[in-house]
Amino acid sequence: MSDREIDQQLVERAQRGDKRAFELLVSKYQRKLGRLLSRFIRDAGEVEDVSQEAFIKAYRALPSFRGDSAFYTWLYRIGINTAKNYLVARGRRAPTSTAVDNADAEGYEDADLLRDVNTPEAELESKQMANVVNESMAALPEELRTAITLREIEGLSYDEIATIMNCPIGTVRSRIFRARETIAERLRPLLGTSKDKRW
């Protein structure tokens, strides 16, 4: 049985009033949703609050979930909208810089460029690149940042991202391409690459 089928069974049980089934979905996706939301909201306590609010909204909206998309795609969409509303309500936008660790670096296509190779120079270069990537992502317009985060950090498919962002798949591809190009442009001086080469 696939992950999506298991989720669908849990959703159906939860829709029939089985609270334990929804608790299983929460425990399965709590960390992933929190990691996604931390790209928009810096404070860990606020991330936890927004994540909890997203799960509450999902629970209340569960009767209307038809299974047209995977449960986590639906949940992520709720989470992103909840985070946006939270930031707007506080007169804020996503942070301009975020902390980075090696786990973040693993999500990028050329993660080898960001990994530590055990020399002080390589470690410094790695930290600089990771900071540039994170600062570049944080400075992206919201649509580009959301698309690249869902693709590179969360590993979602273009179809899933299109569903979450409620836009055509071509728009998703364009946003991800533009986000990658922006990040590549900021990395170019560190990598010493020419303008005709992305990385």
C-alpha cells in the first residue's frame, strides 16, 4: 500500500470521527510542515503556533477533503496560506535571512558544493555559499520562494506544487527556473563561474 493510500485511509477514518486517525496524520507530517513554515517564519515558537493553527484548519476542513490531491499536498497548501495570513496580520513578510545547517544543504541539486570537506577553507566557503543561498531564497518574491522551497526543500513534484500554489504547472516551472537563476547569479562570484553557466 502506498503512502498516499495509507493517508487516504486515515483521512476517511478521521472524516468518520476517528480522532486517533487524525492524530496519526499530525504526527506523520508535523515535522515536515514545521520545516516548510520555518522558511517563512523565523521564530520557532511562532512556527509551532502557525503549524498548530494549520492542523486545526485542516481538521475543520477535513469533511470537504475529497482526495483529488494527496493529503500532504492539501495540508501544505493550508499551511502556506496560514503562514501568509499570519505574517500579513503582523505586518511582516518572510525573513531576509535564515540559519543554515547541513541538512538544508542536502536539498539542493548541487549539494556537493555546499558540503563540508574538512578543511577550514572549505568549511568557510561552504558556510558562505549556504548563507548566500539562504539569503537569496529569503529575498525572492513570495511566489518564487514558495515554489523553490516546495521543490528543493520538500521534494514535491511539479504537479503537487501546482496544486498547492493553485496555478498551472507551466507557471510553477517558470517560477522555479527564475528562482534558480536568481540564486545562481548570487553564487556566481563565489564559484567563479561564467554567465553562460548556472553553477
